[in-house]
Amino acid sequence: MKRLKHFFSLFVLLFLVWLSFKSLLPETASSGDVPLTEFSTERAMSQLKVISQKPHYVGSPAHAEVRGYIIDELKKLGLETSVQEGYVLDSWWGSSTLVKPKNIVARYKGTGTGKAVLLMSHYDSAPHSKSHGASDAGSGVVTVLESLRAYLAAGVEPENDIIVLFTDSEELGLDGATLFVKEHPWAKDVGIALNFEARGSSGPSNMIVETNGGNENLIKEFEKAGLEYPVATSLMYSIYKMLPNDTDSTVLREDGDIPGFFFAFIDSHYNYHTVNDNVNNLDPRTLEHQGQYLLPLIKHFAQVDLSTIKSTQDRVYFDTPLFTFVSYPFAWVLPMAIIALVVFILLLIKGFRDKKLRGGPVGRGFLALFISLGCALLLLQIFVWLMPSLYPQYNDMLPVFIYNGHWYTIAFVMMSLAFSFGVYSRLCKLEHTVSTYVAPLALWVIINILVAIYLKGAGYFIIPLLFGLVAFFIMIKQKKLSVILMLLLVAPGIFVFSPLVQFFPVGLGPSAYWISILFTVLVFGLSLPVIGYYKSKRFLGYIGLILTFVFLGVAHAKSDYTQERQKPNSLLYYQNDSDSNAYWVTYDDYIDNWVEGYLGSNPKAASEYITNASGSKYNTSFSYAKETSVIDLEETIIIKEKDEVVDGNREVTLSIRPQRRINRIRLFADKDTPFKMLSYNKKEYKPDSTETLYKKRRTNALLSYYMGEGEELEFSFTIPAGADPKISFREYSFDLLEHPKFTVSTRPKTMMPKPFIVNDAIIQERVINVDELAFATSQNDTLQLQE
């Protein structure tokens, strides 16, 4: 009979784990047959197919096509639509980024005069890696278009204006959001922003709050919207606030004091910023989830007084399968932790007084807990040490979630459970389970005290502990326990923590597997009121060990590259016109056959030829290079518009005019050059507080300019008379595989362009000798750069 109860309880525990994941995401995507007043994933997908037909990064031919399509779709909805454009110069430590975003802005008038609701996403795709931008962030664009269409179809007049903003140049530095906040008159009208983003191509969409103050009123209104699948925890909110933030929502908050929410899905991160970010790889259920956020939120916030949305107080909040969304004030966190501590101490006193707790079994409980955790973490570390030798190909995937990452997660969870079942079966007797339970409760009490002091957003961790203390009280007081009651008391721990076991590796990469192990062991401890009484713990440990090897085997079988799991690689042509040398270069550590066809089987270190790389998100340097023949490319024309001395300072203006399609220009000057003024396309870089010589320049880099079609660069600077301005520039075109003067074979289907770096590019580097440049004598003068 007991074995039957144990089998039943194990089945229920597995069901609770399944339910904790099932509740995160809609099971199906809505068809095109749903009423016009409802969000339809199928209708949104039809728009996404148009938007994501081609890569549409800033300056690409498809960029303007996508912008035109979105404008047409907004006009069909009857919205006042316009394009906001202008140069944005972002500067830090003496280096600047210049770009000319073209934001799509539209407005639907409400009946009132209060603050407006801003619906936003970005429409540019990531450059370099031929990403089609289906998830990032075409999914956000169509979520806004379809949700707004459904809202307007209902014929309800909003109280508040609804502003739509599709930013440009988000991928290049959040420049479109900066342009909107700083220069668009509508920015001051916004009361709340709802931003839709992506960092993968599947999984549930997570809600994150953006606010300069407290989140209390935002969370209260979010709760009132009655969302069916809210995936939101204040833990993510607190962690996000401590990390460097880089979304359009951050710009709105920091530069415009505009609070709001952004929603982003992060699973299948290996598709992020790659050629695989296409419509076929976007999970329709994920797009459905985005729509199930936005449409109810439009309905709610269109009628709310947004002037009261800001607050100075914060709330703890979290989602559960049964209660959907729970929140309470931060002010409760410390008192609840103290209450838990006091109750735990009182229960210990009662347990020892009633002789239900014994010192020896309590000690063995601590020993079992820490041995289980320590062994699992030690084996994980051994695997981490061995992984570069076993799977060198992982080195070229950069710090993202690897293709077989979920299989490793399952394997490490099974390993943690195997150790826990095995160690507890040897050290802890069934009749002493109540004593064994002291260790995990004590650890959770300590965790919650630390949370109350340092990380209040994780304050909801107290909820499973409180249920655990109730279970502890019943175990002390009663001899015969109800399995059903104990299952109900351990359920909150499974609901709250099971999703985190998967979330952290997906969000932070394989380096976060230790967090999965930690939560697995701690949840195992919280579940001792059920599994502590299993007689077959050793057998379950063996099963867990077998499953560990099974899932490691599956991960190993999926560690190679296929047409579905392509190897990321890189190839660039680098030409230095100053010394008339050219090179094939790569960022790759693991040279495959395709790259080897250009760099050979024994390429030299790139540092022997090239002093610095072209820059990347993760500061990756060129790894290998090989000399090759110089290609005759159209030279950029340099025109000196001004060069004169005024009050002891030399003022120079250069006009840089590319003669072929250029996507990016970078300017460099010795970091000790005593600049007194720097200006790019009449956007002046502001010096540091001393207002002299731009002393904080840390590198030679001056400017990175992402160019639209037909754009030029006007570069002006002021230096003391007699100073020598040693200036060079690099120009990049992302057309190595298409350029008629190059013959580069198509990548095999098992390979793809590596993301987050300049890739498939032609790079030319030159020195600008300002003294040798001749003046322009007329408007049509075209004087080439003289070496």
C-alpha cells in the first residue's frame, strides 16, 4: 500500500513540474478565423513573412522596403503616420557612434487629454550575420500591428491617445529611441510604454518593468489587466536593475523618465542575431503569448489615468499556475523573513522538547544536503574543464545558449537528483525524515534573510518556505501524515523554482548550470515531506544516474553541426592601402573546411599582420590571417572643405564621400591628439567636464558611423596650431560574398555567418594625410585621398 502511495506521489510531483512549465505559454496559436476583435497569430504571421523576407539592417536595400510596408499597414488602420529622421551621436570616453535613424511614428487620438500609451518595437534587423529579424524584432512589430488592429476593430474609443513607435537603429545602439525621446514633440505626452523585444525565437515572453522609481502602481495596473499567461517575477526585475541595460525601454526611462514594461522571449537563443532568425524558426505559440500580453494591456491602459502611474514604492510579484499572478509590498519582505525565522526556531524548540527531533539525524541531514550539492557541483566543474577538449567547436558559438543546451540542463538536473536520492538513502533513515528536514529549512531561512537584505525582488522565495514550515509543524505534531496534504504543501516550491532551473542557463548561458543544480537540490530538500519517506530512494538514485548518462549521450549526439545546427564561422577581406597589403582574416578558433579554403591549413596569428580588430559585441579579436592579393576597389573621395588657423587653433573640415556601397566608416586618431572640437555631420561631440583636449579618450577610436544609402560624412575638428593630426579611417561593406570583384563560394548548409561580429565584409584601411589634401575649389571638386 505504501509503495502505491509513493508511486502516486512521485507521479503527482512530476505532474506538478510539468504544470509549472505548461502554464508559462499558450498551448496553441490562434488561427485566422478568430473574430476580428481578437489577436490572431496567423494574421500576424502573414505580416511577419513580408517583413522578414530579407535581412533589413540599417543601410541595406530591404531596410527601406520594410519601412514602407509598415507605414502602409499603419495607414490601413487609419493612423496619422510619419517618419522621424535625424542624426544621433552617442559618445563615451572620446569615441562616438553616428547613425541616422528613421523612426516610424503614428498616433490614434483618444477622447481625453491625459497622457498617451506608447506601443513600440524596432524594425531594423541585426547587421553582419544576415539575420532576417523575424523574432528580433519583427515579432514585436507584428504584435503591435495585429493587437492594435484587433483593438480598433472593437470600436471602443480610447480615453488616452495611442502612440505607435517603431524605432530604427536599435541594433546599432538604441539610436532611434534616443532620437524620439530627445527630439520628437510626442515624447513628452507619453505616460507609459509597452515595448516588445526578443533575444531568441521561442519560449515564454518575460515581462520586465522599466521605471526610475518604484513599480507599485505599474504592477497593480498590470494585475488589473487580467492577463492569462503572465510570466513575470520581481526577481528578474531586481536582477535587471543591477545589470547594464540595453533596450529601447532603457532609453525612454533614462532620458525621458517614461515608465513602462518590455516583453521579451529568450529561448532558442542560438538563433538570436543569426541567419536562423527567420519566420520558420519563430514558435507561433511565442508570438501568441506576445499578443495575449498586448491586447489586454491596450484595453486597460487606454482607459487608465496615466498621470498617477509613477510611484516611489516597490512590490514583490510572481506568477504561478494556479493563482496566475500574486503581488505584495516590498515592505512585507523583511517582516515575513523574520516571522519565518522565529517560527522555525519555535518549531525546533518544540520538536526537540517533544523528542521528535534528534541531534544525530539533524546533523546527518545537513551532511546529506551539502554532500549532494557539493558532488553535483564538483562533477559539473569537471565537465566544464573537459568541455573545451571534448567539444572545441563550442568555442566558436560565443557566450550564447548552445544548440544542445536543454539536454545538458536535463542531464545536470538528473545528476543532482541522482546524488540527492543516493546520498539521502545512505545517510538518512525514513523514521528520522522530520529531523532530516531541518537542514533544507534552515538553509531556506538563511536564503530568505539574505534576500530580505540584499535582493528584495526575490522576496517571494518566502512563500514555499512558509508552506514548508507548515509541513514541518504537521510532521512534528502527527505520526501519520496525509500524502495529499504533504503534496499540497510542497507544490508551491515546485511551482516557484522549477522554471528557474531552466531559465538561468537559457538567460545567462551554460555558465549558469550551477544555478540549475543549486535550485534542484534545494527544491529536493523542500520536498522531503513527500520523498523523504520513499523506501526506494537508492533505486531512484540509480535511475537518475542512468538518465544522466542517457541525456549526456543525447547532448553528445547533438554536438555536431548539421543543416539544423550550423557551425558559425567568419571570413573577411582586410586591405591596408597604406602599405598595399591585403589579408583573409577570421575570428574563428576552430577553422573549418570553408574558412580553410581561404586561410589555408596553417594560418598565422592575425596579430602578426593586423594590430586591432574591427570590433565586436564581446571584444573578440581576429584569430588568424593570411596574406592575399590586393583588389582594386573604388577609392573613397576625400575633400578638404576648410583648413585655417583662428586664434591659434587649426580648424579643419573634411568631406568623406564613398564611391561604392559602404555600410560603416570608422575614424581613428592617436588618443593623445589634443582635439579641442570634434564634429560629425554637424553633430558635435561634447568634451569632458574640463572642456579641454578630450582627456578621457582611452583608445585611438574616434567614430563609428553606420551609413544609409547615399550618405556621406562631414568630419570637422579643431586642434592647436602646429599639432599633427594623425588620422586614419576604415570603411566596411557587408558584401564580400556578393561583390563582383571577389569569388567567394557559398557556405555549406551546415555553416552560417557568426553573429555579433563584423562578418562577410570587405574592409579597407587608409591614412588621411590632412596636410597633403588639396582644397576643394568648387562644389563639384572630387579630390582623391593622396597617400
